Amino acid sequence: MSEKSSATLPLSRVKTIMKSSPEVSSISQEALHLTGKATELFIQALAKFSYQQSQDKSSLQYKDLAHIVNSEDTLQFLHDIVPHKIKAKDYIKMLKDMDEI
């Protein structure tokens, strides 16, 4: 099996994300493949850890990921990307309460 077929993430998207950083001017193929593979392994580990910590072992749900991201110090960098879901009416109430303060 070739190295290109072992990647499950689209490397063109990975490259686009990497190039969105102003500090990055060029990306070697090796760096692209390593970053893609590291990202895949990170996603697998995050999903596995979230599943192990979840109450419902029949499926992994968004709330399981959000709980892990918001409870583990090492995953705090994902806090804004994977927040706890909140209903719109609750968010509006929070905004009104903040305006009253």
C-alpha cells in the first residue's frame, strides 16, 4: 500500500489550513504528510478518549467530545472550536443578564 493511500484526511485541505498561517511560506511534501498523519492520530485519540468517558457506549456524540474538551486541561486549546451546545433562548437570556450587570 502506498503512503498516499494511507492518509484519510484530504491533504489539499491540510495544506490550505497550514498555509493560512502567516508564518508559513512553503510546505514540503514530508511536512504535509506528517502533519496529516499526526492530525489523523490526534482525532482518533480524541474520539477514543471521549468514547471511553461517555455514558452511552452505543455511539459517540458531540456532547461527549465537548465534555472532554472542556474538562481536560490539555485540550483547552479546542475550547472555542468544540464548545458545549447551548439553546438559542438560553444564549439570549445570558446576553440579557450580562447587559443588566
